[in-house]
Amino acid sequence: MPLRDYLVPEEQIKFICKRDIEYANKKYFMVITNKRILLYKERGILNKSEDIICEKLERLGGLEYKEKRGLLFDLAKISITGGMKIDIKGPSEEVKSMFQVLECLINLK
């Protein structure tokens, strides 16, 4: 089932991660909408299944951004507090853009 099938009426996509990010030691595709954060991954080859994790923006309490520079790659991490704590890791360019979008959307609440 495509990710669009999980969107609710009047939900608009604000950010799509170009590369997989890491959450709970698993790789996910991430989308930020005007209402939620969605982490999505299709798993399996023959018996396909989907993992989907959602957190409503209205439940978010805080954001924290950390960047770690390496020799070859720069990595970053966002810690999101709300209904549940979400720690997302990935390439710093991608994670920084994600952080900026989330910050704007949270400030609009």
C-alpha cells in the first residue's frame, strides 16, 4: 500500500526525506505533513509488510538538534519529545531541513 493511502483528509505533505533515516535501529522513509510525522517502511520480499509510525504535531513538546562531523560524512540527530520520544538519525543536510520544517510547523500551532 503506498504511503498516500495513510494520509487523512486535508493532510498536506510539507517535507519528504530524500534518503532513509534511522529510528530505533531501523531505516525508514520519513514524511512530515501539516498534521503528523510519518515514518514508513515496506519490509519483506515475498511476504511484504509495512511498518508505520505516526506522531501528531499537536502532541510535540520539544525539538533538539545535534550534529556530528565525521571525516567522510556529517551525521545529525533530532530528538522529538511529545506523546512518545523519537530519536531520528541521518545525513546532516536532510536532518537539518527536517528540523527547520518541524520548528516552523510547531510554532504555527
